[in-house]
Amino acid sequence: MTQTGPAATAGPSPLTERRGFGDRGFQALALIAGLLVLVVLVLIAVSTAQQSVSWFSTSGLNGIFSTHWDPASNRFGAMAFVYGTVISSVIAIIIAVPISIGVSLLLTQVVPGKIARPIVYVIDLLAVVPSVVWGLWGILVLAPWLQGIYGSISSGVNGIPVLDSLFGGPSTDGSSFFTAGIVLAIMVTPIITSLAREVIATVPAIDKEGAYALGATRWEMIRGAVWPHSQGGVVGAVLVGFGRAMGETMAAALVIGASAQVTSHLFYTGYSIPAVIANQFGEAAGTMRSALIGLGLFLFAITIVINLVARGIVERSARRARGA
Amino acid sequence: MAKLEVPETVKDKAAAEPGNPVFDVRDVSTYYGNFKAVKNVSLTIHENEVTAFIGPSGCGKTTVLRTLNRMNDLIPGARVEGDITYRGQSLYAKQVSPTAVRRRIGMVFQKANPFPKSIYDNVAYGPRINGIRKKSDLDGIVERSLKQAALWDEVKNRLNKSALGMSGGQQQRLCIARTLAVEPDVVLMDEPCSALDPIATGRIEDLMQEIKSQYTIVIVTHNMQQATRVSDRTAFYSVERNEESDTRTGVLVEYDQTAKIFENPSNPLTGDYVTGRMG
């Protein structure tokens, strides 16, 4: 590298080159950072698993997979929390997904960029509202307001087979699986919207023109050209939102009602994994502490599974789109 | 560069009586915002003929093509002045629906743009949005369209495979099949072969000759040999520079039978271009 110019080289210049400090330094940095992520993940998994061992050994499988949580009598069943977490998140996703996809289609396909930009800005702003704020709003404003609505729905469905067991009374103070679902829906909508919008915005204009050139209306164009292009990414966005909803702590802790039970009644109070950890970890000791850490491990496992499923779906649809 | 030979077959056809007028373009100018892309274009496009638009880059040939099926409506700020009549109806009249226009006047693009769906679903997309739902009807349309596009034998055993797994030339023929599936009256082609090798190009040119008895075709091409091979009439566009505003506006220089344009043009600009002295 020091030999430049025709005078310095007698024969052809060598084809080898010593890579500079920047190159090697960057490679080392990237390698360390990558390994660090793995190491931290493994350490978290190992240490939480270690600390929850006493829960596993004292409760046994039957104890863990029971719905009975009663620290006073040393019963630490996890399933009421798993149930509450999944149910409230499923409600959140059912509410949030149509709204998110609708908004992202509106912003990318319907309104012109000049109008869309400020809306995007506001939506992104919603995503950064601290979750405790949503929780307080949920418990102070939303829940009292919903209480009356729950009451009238409950009396309306009284005696109707399936609906009664879903929406029947008696009504609570407004905290419930469903209230938690609504608050979580509001929290994950901006995230899903943002991710879905970015995916949908990558649909090539030429593909959309192809549909229009066949006489498609805007809706037909969206179904024919936009959707097949972005379905994998949108499913991924939905699952990211699902993961967020399940892991959400403060908001759920404030509005879900803090009673560990498994029931089909969505207007009843429930409990979720992050909420019980946040509420009870402070005064927990011994097996109870170990059980709460173990619950954390449960949540960790569930979110990993969901992420793997999401990845699988996205990759499968990408492969299909490539034509394999 | 010597003058291009115009094949005898094309000469014969060009000498025949012109078909019914399909498009009557009168004094059309197209703007993108304040930018005047093409000005004062007037020409008549005839039934069952292939009309080629040639000219250097930026001369507005694609813009004119896209005004013919209102594709430019999709570009924010695009605006058309003047009058385009399609089979006696004003194309830009208020009550005319752009989607109805595009169902009659299809378009094939420069870059093959099949949907990321199966070959079958690509061809069936247009008929489906036109309300055809019956499987047996769709099967028939798919087979007929793929045969018309000379693609049936190559894909009949993998209709349910993704269209994106095909070669570039096959994808472009699929896009033609997809356009033909809605049985349009006119097929507009915007440099359909510019990304293809000579063999694939030859297939598409043959295809155009075969289908022109049923359709009216307008093709934009950068390839002058292609224009001589496939077209009955040729429109030569050029660029006019506006020194004051430093903008370039496309103009139609000459429109005539292809043989005339290439062998005995009236305008010296055309002669310079087709013999390679300019552009």
C-alpha cells in the first residue's frame, strides 16, 4: 500500500492487501456486540431458571399448572396468570388489528403524503406515552365509564347461552380482562400501525399500477397488489404487538383487577403475569419469590415461542413470494 | 448508419386501408404540476393496427401512452389539456370512470410486474374483479389467455406455482396474458421488451402480430428495429428545449405509416433520428 506510482513497482503490484485498522476494529466491535447479546440472553435465562428451581421442586408439575394461587397456604399455581395474560392480549389484538391495518392503509394508499405525514407523527407520538399513564387513565377514566356499559350489556345477555358466559354479570368496579384488553389495544395500535405502514409502503408502485391497469378499483388494487406483497410483514407486525401486549406490566396491573381466576367471563376481574410480579414481588420471600421469578420465565418462554412463530410466518410468506 | 429496412409484410399492411379510428387525440398537452411534459399532440390511432411511439428519452412518448387509459390520473398533479376521443366518447369527460376505461384499455409495463401470487391467480385477477367467479369459466379464460400469450405449453403443469419463479420473458408474457384475460379493446405497451433478451423479445413481437387481428396495440419502444418489425404506423416524438425556463417539453414531430417514417420521412428531424444521426 505504500508503494504507489509506476516508479515504485517493478513488476505487477501485489494482489494482497493488509486490511486497515478501521476494518479490523469494526469487525471486532461487531463480533463483541453480537456475542454480548447472546451472552446476556443466556445469563438471564440461566439465572431466572436457577432462582425459580425451588418453586418447581416444591410445587411439582401439578402445582405449577394449577390455577390456585394462595401464598398463605403455599399454593403457587401459574395458570390463572397465564390465562389472564393471554386473554387480555387476545382481546387487545382483536381490537387493535383492524384499526391498525385500516389506518396504515389509509395513510399509505388513500391520503396524499402531505396529509399523511402529520398523522404519522401523532401516531408515533402515541407509542411513546408511558404505560403508567395509560394505566392511570384506564383506572380513573375508562373503567368507571365502562362499569355502567358492562352492567347494561350483562343484563342484556342474561340467560342467552354463550353470550351470558362471556359477557354476563355481576359487574365489577370496571376493572376486568376486557378493560385491560382495551387499554392494551390502545397501547399496541400505534406500534402495529407503524410497522404495518412501513411494510405496506414498500409495495412497488409498478405492482399497484399493474392492478389499476386491469381496471381495479382502489380496494381491488389493495387486495390484489398490496396485500399479497405485505401480508407476511403485517402478520409479523401483529405478532410484535401481541408480544408487547403480553409483556405490558403497569397498565395491565392497574386495570385488570388483581384477582387470580380462570373464567370465561370477560367482564370479571383477572390477573396477568407481569401484573402479579409487579404487585407482589416487593413483599415476596422464599418459595413465593421463586414462583414469581418462575412466572417471569413462563412469560419469557411464551414470548419466545410467539416470536419464533412470527418469524416462521414472515419467512414462509417471503419464500412463497420469491416463487419457491 | 444506413436506413432501416422495413419488411415487405409491414409495407403491404401499411398500404392497405386504415381501420376505424379508435383514439382521436386532438391538441393534447400533459402537465405534471407546473411542468409541461408534452404539448400539442394530435394523432389518430386505428383499429387492429400496431402503432409505435418512438423518440429520444424525455420526449413524452410514455406520457402520451399513459394518457390513453388515464393511468396518469394516478400521479398526483398530473393534468391533461386538449381532447382525447375513444370510439366517439370523450375519455376525460366528467362522468367517465377511469376504472371502466382501464378495463377496456389495458396496459403492459416496461418491467414485468406479476403479482406475488400463482400464475393462475395472476391471469384470473382481472376476470375476478369483473365479477367472474365460476371455476370452470375462470379455467377457460386462464387457458385461452395463456395460449394467446404463447405461454400455455410452458406453464400448464405449474399454474399453481408463484409467478415470481418464472424467467423475465415468461413474466412479461404472463403480464400480457393477464391483460388479455379481461378482453380489452386496446393493449398499450410501454417498452415491453426493454428488459428482455433477443429471443424473448422475438416471442413477444410474434405475439403482437398474432393478436393484432383482435386488438388494437400501441407500443412505446426505444428500439427502432422493433418499430419497423411490428408497427403499421409510427409516431416520432422529440424534445423541445425552452431556454428561458430550462425545461424540456415533448412534441410530436411526425406521424405516418411506418414505411414512410423510416424510408422517406417528411421532417428532417425524423430522418436524422431514424438514421442514427441524432438522439
